[in-house]
Amino acid sequence: RGSPAPGSAINECELSVDLGVSRTPLREALLALEREGLVGYEPGRGFSVRPLSVAEAGELYPMVWTLEALALRSAALRPASDLDALDVLNEELRGAQDQPEVALTLDARWHRGLVEPCANRRLLELLDTLKAQAFRYELAVMSDSGRGFHPVGQHQAITAAVRSGNLAAAIETLRASPRTMASCGMAREIRCRPSMRR
């Protein structure tokens, strides 16, 4: 039935039938999504997909930048094969830059691979949660605007900097990545969407 729109109610009965699961594990999954900030719950009204908002977008991206840079500092030492794998993934992304959902998913995998050697697993888990929330904004803006997503060059610059041992350059390029769309006018575009002017 497709993905529910931001702000829309979630019908637990219909969803349990669609997914072929009973209500108990479904509710547990929805409660987990609520903890991750992806759905909301109101007594008497049930679950709904959290609406998108300018305020939340403005809060998310500085946190993502900061935590990703911290994780990268901890993950700088790695075998060359790790960076080679990122290059392969980047080439996949090159062919999907005009397909928003595919491109964003591949980009998320690339960024996760970049920081995967970080030993602080709680940091990575928190980063995954924040990026899952940010993904909704990126997909909404890109899908509405029809704008392509072109991070391949930045990815190449980041891996080149890591290979050369220039961690400061890698982090600076990471902060300027197209994925940090708040710095590319995301808030302005969100304000143009009636459902996101909160």
C-alpha cells in the first residue's frame, strides 16, 4: 500500500493484516519506532507517522555532523580494503543519483561504512537513529523538488583524504557533503511544504 505520509494515522488492524503478523509484535515494533522518533502515539488516537518540521530538521543536522565527525576520528585507522569497498559502493551510487530513494539508501550505506571501524557502538547506534530520522526529510525534499543527489565527488575526496592520513580534510569535506542538506537550503524548501511549516 506504499509508505504512509508524514502526519497520517496508522491503522494497526490493517497493518497487522498487510504484514501478516499479530497485533502484539506489531505494537512492540511501533513502540520501538516511537522511541526512535519516527512515529508518535496519543492515548485514544493511537499511532501516527510523525510530521516533518523545520524545527526538527534544524536540530537533527548539527547533531549528525558532530557525531559523524567524532565517529570518523575514532575510525581513521583501517585496512585499505575498507576504503576499496567504499569506492565500489560509490560507483553504485554514481548510477543512481537521479533516483532519490535508491541514492539516499546507498549514501546511507556509504556513510555507515565510513565510520563502521569506530569502536564506540553506542555512538554508532545513536548516529543510525538520527540518520533514520533525517532520511525522511531528505527523501521528502528530493522527491518533491525533483532534484538529483550528487555526492560521488565528495565521497571520493573523503576517502582520498583518509587514505593520505589527512583526517582534518576528510572531516571538513564530510561536513560539506550533500547529505547535510540543511546547509543546502533544506529549511527553505521545508517551509514551502504546507504540512511541514511547524
